[in-house]
Amino acid sequence: MAVRYTKNHLEKIEGLFSETDYFLRYEKGNFKSGYCVLKNDKVVIVNKYFTLEGKINALLDILKELQLTPQSFKNKKTQEFFSELQQTELKL
């Protein structure tokens, strides 16, 4: 699946986080990688000044880091979308 850098695609990815135990927040900060994952508190913080492309790339990196599986999601469409995202490779 090719990464689409659109507002709609960003909202779909954000929707994945709403179905997990993790809270997604956009905050200002000086994160080296552009984001921070607080695993004990289950909070994901992304730099709010990122471009649309930067936010999508950061969220995809975080999803890979969290090592979620499609079975982590209840909705079948969400499972399919997550499976497609897992096959996505970012080319920087």
C-alpha cells in the first residue's frame, strides 16, 4: 500500500489509536524523533508543528514500534486497514 499524505488518511490512522489503549496527543516539544511514546502511561505524543506528511510518517513509525497485531482491533475494517499499513514501507 502506498502512503497517501492526505487529511483523511491521517484521520484514519488516528482512528486506529482510538481503538487501542494508547492516547494520542499533539503537543509542542523538542523530540529528537518528532514523537515520544510513554509506554507505562500508554500515551503517544507527536510534535504538533509537524507537517501533514511528518505526522503520518511519525504515526506509522509508532504503530510499528508498539507491535500491535490486527487482532488488537475489534472492527474488521480497522483490522484490514491496519494489515495494509503493516505492509507499507516508508522511503525517506
